Amino acid sequence: GAKIRKWPSALEQAVGGINLPVSVYTSLVETVDKNLPRLHRYLELRKKILGVDELHMWDLYVPLVPSVEWKVTWEQAQEMVLAAVAPLGKEYCDALRAGYASRWVDVRENKGKASGAYSGGSFGTPPYMLMNWFDSLDTAYTLGHESGHSMHSYFSRKTQPFHYSGYTLFLAEIASTCNEALMTHYLLKVEKDPERRKYIINHALEGFRTTLFRQTLFAEFEMRAHALVEEGKPLTADVLCALHKELNDKYYGKVCHVDQIIEDEWARIPHFYRNFYVYQYATGISAATALARQIITEGEPAVQRYLKFLSSGSSDYSINLLRAAGVDLSTPAPIQLALDEFNDLLDQFEALI
């Protein structure tokens, strides 16, 4: 398809379609690659806490702070999210509080109801949220996440005409993940109990491991698989298995026993059947982390830039909207900042352990 349409490569076609420079993709892969020792440090800590002689791939899914029972009711979660996003100002908080009070959220599980959580609605309606409530901190984080999506939709639909009121997938996870970062910052500010602090920090560390590191591994897999085709090499299942195993060895092998069965994992990742999709999770968490840090450290100027971003929909190219908000994803800087944040959290976690 890329050849027929005269693109130099499939990657350039994928990012060029929304006017992104290829450096957005390559900066991500290269910067995460340089910071893999930080992932290895986290894996060493995981191995030590779990008390295992050999860390396996399945050990990555075991909770590190299993003893904390943290019940958060629906009512408490609303207040928690609103307190966390308070730095974004009165207009944002008043609109979100009014939304919670006017049934933007379908809260409880119900017969025949879809599982999971998402933000929806359309132009001219409130930005409704679907939840399946469970009294836990994780579900409170989900409320913060979906509220981020909904407030992005709320401001863009309120400000932009219909045809600019949506936003690209490249931008879609930024407002939601920024809210999660603000929640982590708020909870670490108010929570003194060391076990709960460990729980909060581990929640954030796992977010970075699964969204920044893991999705970048997937992004490199896609990039290299497409490059093989462009070099005229056949893509067999064996070739893809070997490539996936090689990347897992690079990411995890220094600390973790990379079990042979992981080589088949690529075949069950649904996003691979929609080309060059997964990198947007990693760029999204990086941009969100950078924006949250600016909001917390700079205050009002950063807040105003961010609110303008939320109100811009797709009225300009995604890369330009983010640059105006203070984040340039065509450079390694936001990726490195997110990885620095991961390292800071790791320092705090080690100190508590």
C-alpha cells in the first residue's frame, strides 16, 4: 500500500497520514532502548520482593503490595478525582462535578451491560462514561482516567465546530493519563501510611512498565517486521516468533528468564492487526507525564496551555497542538522526562521497601 501511494516506507505512510514526523516513532524506540537499565533495576527489585531464585515472565503479573485492602466507594472516588484535578482550575472542576451530579456516569454493573470502562457521547450530548464499579483504588483510577477523556471531549465539543470537535488517536490517551498522573501526585501528597504509599507507587510503576516499556517493545517489533518486508524478506511465523523472542530477551533477559512460549505472544496482540497503533500508548503516557509535571511545577501558565489543548479538538495537526501545550514529541525530551519520573518513583519505592 505504501509503495503504490509513493511513500518511502509503511512507517512514513502511517505517521505521515496525520502529519507526524518519523522522529516521533524513532525517538521513542531509541530513548526507551537507552533507558532499559532502569527497567532492569525495577525487575531486580521485583525479584527481591517476591523472593524467587529465578524471575519468570508470569511473575511480572504478581502484585508487589498484595496486603493492602483499600476500599474506595463511588462517592469517595468522585471527591478523590476532583481533589487531584484541582490544579486545573475552577471551570474544569465545576464542569466535572456537575457532570458527576447529572448522571454522566453509568456506575454499577448490570445485566447485559458491556464490561470495562469507556468515555462516549457525541457532539451535542454530554461526554457520558460507562463504568462497572468496584470499591477499590484501581477503579477510582479508572474513574479519573475516563473523566480525563470526557473532559477532553467536553471542552473540544464546547469550543470547536462539529468537524473539528473530535481528536486523533495520537492525542486520545493524553488527557486520561494526565489525570492518572495528577491522582498519583495528589495521593502521595496526602497519604502517610507506608503500605498505602507503596501501593500507589507500585500502581504508577506498573503503568510505566506496561504502557511505556511494553508498548515500545511492541512498536519496535512492528517497525522491524515492516522493514523486513521492505527488504524483500518473507514474513513467516518462525521469523516473527524469533523477532519477538529477541526483543523480549533485550527488554527482560538481563534479569528475567524469558520463557520460550513468549515468542508466540505477537500473534495474540489485536493491535498488531491495525498497523502502527501501539506506539501511541507510549507517546501518550510520555506526553501526559510531561504535562502533569508542568501543571504541578509551573502552575497557571501550564494550566492555561493545557486547557487550550483540551479545547482544540482537531483544529490543527496533533503535533502542533501538543507543541503549543509545551510538549514536542518529535524530540526525545518528553520520553526521557517520563523515564526520569519512572526512576524517581523507583527511588521512592526502594526507600519504602
